[in-house]
Amino acid sequence: MPLLRRGNQNHSDVKPKLVVMKRKILNVSSMLFSYSIVVNQCSSDEGKQSLNEKPKSRIAIGLTIIPSGFKNIQSTFITISEIRINGKKLDGFFKQSIDLSAYQEGDIKLIFNGKAEVKKYTSVTVILDYESDKSGNFPGCYILTENNMKYCLGREMKSKAEITIQKTFEIRPESHTELVIGFDLRKAITFDNVNKNYRFFNDGELAKAIKVMVREDCGEVKGNIKKPFSISNDLYVFIYRKGEFDKFAELKGLGGNDILFPNAVGCSKVKAYGSYQLPLIEEGEYEIHLGTCDKNLGDQFLFKGKINPTSNISGLLLNNIPVSANSHIQLNIDVLGVI
């Protein structure tokens, strides 16, 4: 846009002075008119751009775990380099290294808080970096044992894992969607007896150990367990979708990985004073099962058998527990014995 120019004034002649003043007024008017066109054109362009831009709403993503069950582990670290929804990279997510041991029993680590396009989604992809953490140090995913030894969790000849979890959720206009990625480390990590090393399972098994939940669609089950003095070993509470517990399959072990209770959607170790907690259980009908393990064998807990429990709440069966969104179910259990 041209700058406003001043006219040359001749003080000895009145007539030219009037002409110059007219020119000044015309120049100013011309400038304002041009400026008006430019402003209106910019406003029009901005309007077109906002119309073409797809609407977005806020989305937050958190991370929580179920512990592995290995006895001599101090911490489990993972590095997430990227998150995708429906295969598209989540803008604004930055590479993060996380100590998972700090986020269990419902504690959640916030790893993303931003915006995404308003629409329905069907998948979340997590990219794990095995080679380097957020500072560029090796390794990116590892176990830290109680004697401060590091064991890289990455599999041989792989620098990363790309894990896709199928999950349907919707980001709505002017809403705030909260997703939680749950790592079941009990199903994700194995100990390689040949190489004497901890490893993630292959990508297929690792995908089964990770789930994505919409936080507002979840409830929790918690309570206290009363066991007889004859049971001295540790107790674990497992929760299953109703009808999906098969005793033979669950106590046989998953494939060659020897993971018992592999299809449980949640697991909680019973504390010394008898309490347990199963957070972030998606809405639906469930059943509860208990297991005991030998805490004196090897590095990993070995389950010895299934416990025969009963609810001490009149009329509530442990194979028919309804969980609704945002519910908090207090379920106290009596242990009758080992099956």
C-alpha cells in the first residue's frame, strides 16, 4: 500500500494553495478507500480459511499400568516417540520417557493435552523407541533392577515397536475427551532364561497387553479381602468380562509365555492389610476371580492355584458384577480356600 504523500504548498499564491488542499483531501480519501478494500479482502480471506479448516476439540491422553509381578524390579521405563489416532500423527505430542512404576492403581501420567479433529476414531497407535530416550541416551525402554542394572526391553534387530490398539471413540464439538492408555506389564514383559534378560514380548503379544479407555466411561471396583490364616502366599484379584473366564485356559498359561490369567482385563495385588483396587474398568458386566502365588520361587511370581472366594455382601454374586460409568463399587470378599 502506498504511503500518504504531502503536497508542495506555495505561500505566495492563494489559488494554487486551494488546489493543493483539494489534492490532499483527494489523496487521503483515495488512501482510505484502498485501505478499506485491503481490510475487507483480508477479512474475506480469513473467513474462507476458517470455513475450510475442520473443527477441533480438546483431547487429553494419560498413561497407567498394571505391574509386571517380577520381584526384583525397581522401575520400568518406556519412551514414546509418537502417538497416532486413526493412523494420523497427533500434532503437538513430543517424545517422552516415563517411569511407569509411579503410575499404578489408578494414578495417571498426563502425556498429551491438546486438540484433534472432531470426528469418530477407531484406533490409537503408540510408537515405542527402543534405542534412545528423550535425551538421546541408550536404551529407550528398559528395566532397572534393585541392584541398578539396566536391561533393554527392545527385541533384537528392532529399534522401535509400532503398536496399534483398536478402540472406537468420538471427539465431539466443544468437548474435552480423556483417553487413558493402560499397560499391563504382567502380559508385556518376559524374562529370557537363555540370555538372562528381560524383554518385551513380540508386537502381537504386546498389543494384547495395551488397552485404550475413555475415562468417563469407566468405573472402579475395590474392597477388602478376608483370608484364612492357612493361606500365607500373596493373593491377586483378577476381573474378567462376564462369561470370558475359562479355568482350563486361564491356568494353563498363554502360549509359550506361561502367563496365567491372561485374559483378565484388570489385576490387583492384595495388600498386607487386605485391600485391593481395580480402577478404570469399562462399563459392562464382570466376574471376579482370585489367585495365589508362591513368593519364594525365582524372580517372577508363580501362581499356584485359584482361590475359592465368595462375596460377603448379601445377594451379590462374584460372577455378576455390573460396572457403570463413574461408579465406585465397594466389594468385600471372603476367601474359603484354595481350589
